[in-house]
Amino acid sequence: MLSYIVRRVVATIPVVLMVALFVFSLLYIAPGDPAAIIAGDQATPADVDRIRASLGLDRPFLVRFFDWFWHVLQGDLGTSIFTNLPVTHMIAQRIEPTVSLMTLTLILSLGCAIPMGVVAAWKHGTWIDRAVMMTAVLGFSTPVFVIGYVLAYIFALRLDWLPVQGFTSISQGLWPFLRNLILPSVALGLVYMALIARITRATMLDVLAQDYVRTAKAKGVGQRGVLFVHALKNAAVPIVTIVGIGFAALIGGAVVTESVFAIPGLGRLTVDAILRRDYPVIQGVVLLFSFVYVLVNLGVDLLYTVFDPRIRY
Amino acid sequence: MDRRGFLKTAAVAATSALAAPRLSLAAESRTLRFIPQANLANLDPIWTTQYVVRNGALLIWDMLYGVDDKLQPQPQMCEGHEASPDFKTWTFKLRPGLKFHDGEPVLAKDVTASILRWMARDATMGGPIKRQMDALEAVDDRSFRFRLNKPYPKMLFALGKSSTPSLFIMPERIAATDPFKQISEYVGSGPMRFNKGEWVPGAKAIFDKFEGYTPRGEKANWLSGGKRINFDRIEWQIVPDVGTASAALQNGEVDWWETPSSDLVPLLKKNPNVAVDIADPLGNIGSFRINHLHPPFNDVRARKAIQIALSQEDYMGAVVGDDESLWKTIPGFFTPDTPLYTEVGGEPLKGKRDYELAKKLLAEAGYKGEPVVLLVATDVGITKSQGDVTADLLKRIGVNVDYQALDWGTVGQRRAKKDPPAQGGWNIFHTWHAGADCVNPAPYIALDASGDTAWFGWPKSDLVQEKIGAWYAAPDLAAEKTVIAELNKAAMDHVVYVPTGFFKQYQAWRKNISGVVKAPFPVFWDVTKA
């Protein structure tokens, strides 16, 4: 198992390398010029050229790529063109809000979606099943920002229970931390919840029709035991797979959610960097996301062995 | 714990719980939470010319002169000045007691270093002064002198100009930074110091009160007078989504929103806790920018076709909506309701729009249906609205429009290209100019018609340039008015660009905030919070 993990971690290196090259090339050919943005409307073309040169943006593609990559290998993601701050510092500033948002979203969505899916499968064909599936369809088809606005309107503006925007670090206290995160987590989690609830229901329906479930029932195992011990454990592999795949959707959703709720996370950092053509920041954030995504997939693969002892690496 | 111990502990806890909100309320009234017009990604007001950076810089760095609401430069860091009768020698003296945030005194050598860095980047006034300067010298610790080889009567306006880049005074070691590289130390002598430790670019910027700042004795008036700050802390919160910003203001999570979206203003006006008013009395002038280098608009007849067909009402309706108090038509280039405003030569922008004559003029200019490249920054509401109206206008006058939807970053790059439109160049793009930059020709780079060195579009008119030069030499307001009328006519005849109208924007704040003034920049001094 350990050698498998090491091999998988080593295998992430070429993947991340390819992502790095792809992102760098894409940014190189994309239109837009940070020097023109910095110089502003009052600048002369000569000023723009001088700023471009001072930022090293006039150097050939390969020189820039290898220079950047050499620094990345040493753990240096470069310096932001606009803020003059190290990219690693900017990412470090933004990690807590994004990790907090994603963690709470995962807890909320898994905590709700799996019981919903199990119950829907158990009560297959009843109004409970239809209600769960209708909720899932609604959550799946409503854009995150619409859900965000509706939640903010009801719970912040009308009821005044929660704030509209912002982020408070957990070091300031648990409740202030949660107050800021509840609405964005629900907004972001609804889509994820819908996805997992549907998959859970479909997989559970399949598993509940298996012989061993019938055997368990015949042995006198209670309904809860049948559902959560015998059936759910065997349905876990596809659910874990979809949780991993959904992680990518979560990253995309976090970009929108962080903008709507003004959360200073990595999603907003990415959007701001793209709009300004802050190349080092874009490259750094995409590299981080791709690395995390690869690690999540590794985690999913390892979880398979927990839920299905037949799987061995 | 026994019963008495428990009760004692509970009583202490309850008292603390009650006291805490009082303390936090007191702290609350000493903190101003502000949503600026854009993200504050850096704080070097010379390296970049973004207005949001200038606005933040106004808190950190002080200026030698500051304009008041009559657009007159008043002494700020300077105690006074002496100008030779021929306006070639200018000597200035700093007021006593000026200190930087690091405790060091502000000296003349800091001022001269700051002026040199500013001159290297200010094409409108600093650059021209440098070109006619024999020397800039520190006379003593508190005095400095310009020696010029040509008269420069507008020196005070240059030193106090609010258009970017403005002249901010930095310590010599910081001002010595290459003007094309960003500074990394934000030490000024202004009323607030920048809290770099709490800065999260793109999310928040914190300014703490500088106790060592000594305001002038006069009442504050825009950038002049005593800059008295009534807060210990000013928090700039970057809220990118206008819907969220509106909700945050209504919910009391922020105190002041610099640029509320005009379509959300009716909602804000209904809220009893929110005040809404015009932000900048000098407003903005919309711009239909034409490339003078390539057909069809290298022919003045084609440019005039646009001028006589363009309806400013249509543009303003698209930009600011139904609220007619926010906009007006302007058959001129200068900011309405300012001393130099004139409509001389503006007839082509008045009266009924004539599409048939426009088509005739285009034909005379040799236009035969070639694609006309219109660059539209669709991520900026004002440019997107103008671009849509222009696409419709061009179709009406028989122009084959190539509408290119881009983001502002790409338009910023494309507009610098002088190549023909078919090879990556352009014919038209839209922007707008702050009214504060259009009060006279000095900061008005868009009116420059010097050809290759002019602003994007590269108009060339010797007559326009001659009139701009004449304004610099004008000895008094009456002479300036005469020259500006001639300049307006010359620029209209040449169609340097076509103004699409004059519009204002709102600002909004919670009603427990008082002292918010109308100005081209947020003025934090004398603002209080109940």
C-alpha cells in the first residue's frame, strides 16, 4: 500500500508539469496586457513598453517559462505583478477562507445528501422519494449565485439572522466564523448535495435489490442495520467516486460563491488575477488547484480499499 | 464549585458579556467601513494611474498643494511660495512640523526626489515642466526651488493636480525607486498610515490613524485645508458584486459605498437607513474614440458623419438609465458647470440627428462597406452600454460593424495597436473621462492632437495643439476662456473624439454617517459616525 501511495504521489509530478506548461502557454497566447492596465489611460506607449520590460514580459516564451518553472521547483511561485507580494504569501492569505468554505460545504452536503439518498431509496416510489428527488433537481438546476442571492435576501436582509458577506477567521471564535460561512456553504452545497443524493439513491436501489440484503433481512437484521451497515457500505464506492469528481465542481462553485458573498478566498483571487492578467498568481493558483485535485483523486482511490476489502493495491 | 462560587462566576460572566458590546460599539464608531470603486491591488500612485490607487494614496501621502471645490490649488504641505514675475523661478517653503509615518521629518530633499519620480510618469504636466527645467534644488531643509527656462504660470495647479498621477510626497529613499517599478514601502506623511500587515489585496485594506499628523488650521475643502480624521481605523472592503455590496450597506455591514450601481439606487433610496446622493459633481464625459490613422475615419468627413448622427440622449439613457437628473447632453469637450465650459463649435452635436447626411459624408470619404472594428469591453457596464448603442448607430448609417466583445484588459492592449483594423488594429472603442480631468487642457490627455504621441486614436491637428499651448500661456481667466472657446471649436471641427454625454454617479452611505461631501474622490476628513 505504501509503495502504491508513493508511486501515485510521484505520478502527480508529470501531471502537474503538464498542467503548468498548458496554463503558461494558454496565458501566453491569451490577449491582454498587464502593463497597459498598470500604466492606465494617461500613459504613453513608451511608458507601457518600459513597464512591460520592467516586468520581464518582453522576454521570449521559453525563457519566461523555464525561469518561472525553475523557481517553482524551488518552491517559489513568483511575485504578483500588481501587488508586488509573493504569490505564496497571497495564496497563504486566502487558503483559510476557501478551505473553511469547502469543509463546511462538504460536511453539510454529505451530512444531508447521504441520508436523503438512503431514505429516498428505502421509500422508493413514495412521496418522500419524489420530494427528495424534486429537491435534488431544484438544487442541481439552480445556479449558485441565484441561490446565494435568495439566501442573502431572506436570512440577512429580511430576517437579519446572518451577515450578507465577509469572512471571520476561526481564531475569532466559532460562532463568528460559522455566521459568515453558513449562507455560502448552503448555497454552494445545494448543487453538491443534489448530485450526491441522486447517486446515493440510485446506488442504494441497486444494492437493496441484492441477495445479501435479502439474506440480512431474513436473518432478522433491523431496518437501520440493513440500510446503513449492509447496504450503504456496499454502495459507498460509487458515492466516494462522485464525491471526488464533485470536488472539481466545488472548486468552480467556490469561485462564484466567494464573489457573491465577498469571501476573500482562492476563488476570488483567481478571478481577480485573470481579469488583471496577473500571470504569476494565475499560474500559482491553477498549479495549486491541480495538485489538490490529483491528491483528492488519490484519497478517493485509497478510500475504495476501506469500503471494499476486495480492492488491493 | 459551590453554589456561591457558581453565582459569583455567573455574575462576572454576565457583566462581561454586557460590557463587551459597549466596548465594541465604541470601537465601531471609531471604525469606518468603506467599499471603494474597485479593487485596491497596489498602492503606488506613481507606478499606476488607477483612480482607486490615487484615492487610497490620498490617505497615506500628503500633497504640496490641494485643489478645493473651486478647482483652485491651495497650500497643503507648503506654507507658501514665491514666483518670479516671469514665472520662471518658483520657490516653495514647507510648513513646519511635517512628519513621515516612520517619525522622520519631511525635508526638501524628500520633496525634490518625489517631484522627479512624478515628472517621469506624468505626461500632462510633470513631463512638460521637466523639459523646460534647468534645476530643481533643495534650498534648505524646508525650501525648494524650480528654475525653468520658460515661463510656467500653471505651476501650482501642476503640483496640486488631482488627476492621476498626482504629486504625492514620499521619503527620499522610497521616491528614489525607478518610476517604472513598484514601491514596496508605504510610508507617507498623510493623516492615515497603511496597515500592511492586515492587507489582503482584493479583499481589504486597512488604514490606521497617524497620531503625528498635524492638520492645517483651515476648514477642509476637498484636498485642501485641515484633513481631520475622526476615525482610528478606516477599512476598505472590496466587494466585487454590486448586489452583495447593496445588501451589505442595507444590512449595516458597511458604512459607505463609493459607486453604487445606478439600477440599485432606487432600492437604496427606499431604505430609511441609507442616504444616496451624487458622488462627484464634476461627473464624467462619455467618449466615442475614433482611430484617425485608418480608413474610413482618417478622413474628417467620416468622423463628422458620426458627429452629426450620434445622439447623446441614446448613449446616456443606456449608460445611466431613466434618471434624468444624472445626465445631460454636452455639445463641447469641457466639464459642464466649470469656469471654462463652452459650447462654441458644438453645433454638430445639437438638434435632430441626420442619418442621410451621415451616409452621404461617409460615401464622400470613400467608405464602401469595409468592416469597421468596434472594440467593446463587455465586462465594464459603461463601455458595454456605449458599444451597444454605437453598433446600432453604425448600422443605421450603413456601416458594416465588426463588433468585437472583449474584456477591458484586452481592449487596453488592442487599443494601443496602430496596425490596420484588418490586422489586429481597431476603428472605434469606448471609454469615459472623469470630469475632473476635463476642466482644462492640462490633465486632458484625450484632447491632445499631437499625432503619434497623442492618446489612442492618434488625432493630429496643429490648430488644436496651438490652442492648447495658448491656454498654458493665458495670463488670466478671461484670456483662458477665450482660448478654450477656440480650442473647443477646433477640436470639434477636427472631431478629435466624439463626447457621448455628461453623466454623474451616485454614492450611498448609512445615515449614522455625516460629513460625506460631493467630490471627484472620496473625502474622509471631517466624516463622523454616530
